[in-house]
Amino acid sequence: MKKSLLVIDIEKEKDKFKKCIEILKNGGTVVFPTETVYGLGANALNEKAVKKIFLAKNRPQDNPLIIHIHSLEMLDMVAKDFPFYTINLFKRFSPGPLTIILPKKDSIPPIVSAGLNTVAIRIPSNYIAKKLLEETKLPIAAPSANRSGKPSPTSFEMAVEEMNGRVDAIINGGNCEIGIESTVIKAEFNKITILRP
Ligand code: AMP
Ligand code: MG
């Protein structure tokens, strides 16, 4: 792959940011900041696009991805038959670093969830992540933007070092506010399990 499009300042480079939205809509890959770590995103509804994430990361296909959505309005696009308390959990902890595992909607290709019938969902608070999600109107599958076995990038420089030339674009959002991965919980009707603190 040729060098990635680097977006240094989304306010001063509005055209480049628009290009990132087009890339995502057209099945490409974009690295973007979130409040936890930088994510490597692609359209979660597009199997070919999601495959590119696994290739860029060298990630084994049995490791499922987190889907990012911009608000609760999008929840029905990705999950189904979720426990009644799910909405309250999201309202209390989102947008923010909480990922909830819920039953997967059939329209999400199996590659996203590594064949599981559940899917991981998060509503990020980082304003660049939010803007991307709002403007694409897509659920975006995005694991951390590192090659497998490397630490998760928490700065633009780290993200470029890991992913330049392996993805279509990389957006600068400075240093990640939190700097560690989200908490992952599984929400079932009779219990909640913490899978990642
Ligand atoms: P990463 O995005 O690289 O921080 O990793 C996402 C984390 O969420 C990994 O630890 C996955 O194993 C976990 N995860 C994603 N989807 C599921 C799922 N359906 N069930 C259980 N864990 C999941
Ligand atoms: Mg990771």
C-alpha cells in the first residue's frame, strides 16, 4: 500500500477529513483517536473492509473487534434482544470507555465477532471519533491501531509508526486522554461479567 493520508489538524484540513469519511464509506481503513487508545477503523457492515483491519494488524481472525457507534440510536443496527438494563448502563457510562458485549444483529458480518453470536459495542467520547461516526452514519469496527503483539498507540506519532502505509489514512488527535483500553463487560439477562477491567 502507498503511504497513508495523514490528517494533522481536522479544523485546518477539512478536505482531508472529508476524504477520511469517504474512505470509510467506500470500504477503506482509517486510524483515528479515541479517549482510550488510537483505533483502526472500517465499516462494520462491510466484510471486505473489516478484513483489511485484520490484515493491517496481523491479527488472528479468532479475536473479535469492538464496534463503535455514535449514540444509542444506532444500537439496534448492531445488537438485538439485549437485557432491559443495557440502555441504563449506556446512559450512565457512555459516551466513554465502557464496552458492552450483547447478542449480535444478523446484519453484522461474522468476521467482526470472530464467528461469535455476540458483539462488543462502545460509544466513544473523543470528539474526532464522534465526528467520524456521526458523519459516516456507520457503525465502525475498530480494534487498537497496533500490529498484533505491540502496545496500543496512545499518540499520533505512535499510530503513524505502527500503521503508516498499512491503512488508507491516519488522523491526529494528540495524546489519548485515558491511554488504556476500555473496560469490557458482558451483559446477559441474569448476570454481568467483567471480561477486561
Ligand atoms: P481491542 O479492540 O484490541 O482492545 O480488543 C477488543 C477486546 O474485546 C478483546 O479483548 C476481545 O477479545 C474483546 N471482545 C470483542 N468482542 C467480544 C465478544 N463478542 N465476546 C467477548 N469478548 C469480546
Ligand atoms: Mg488491542
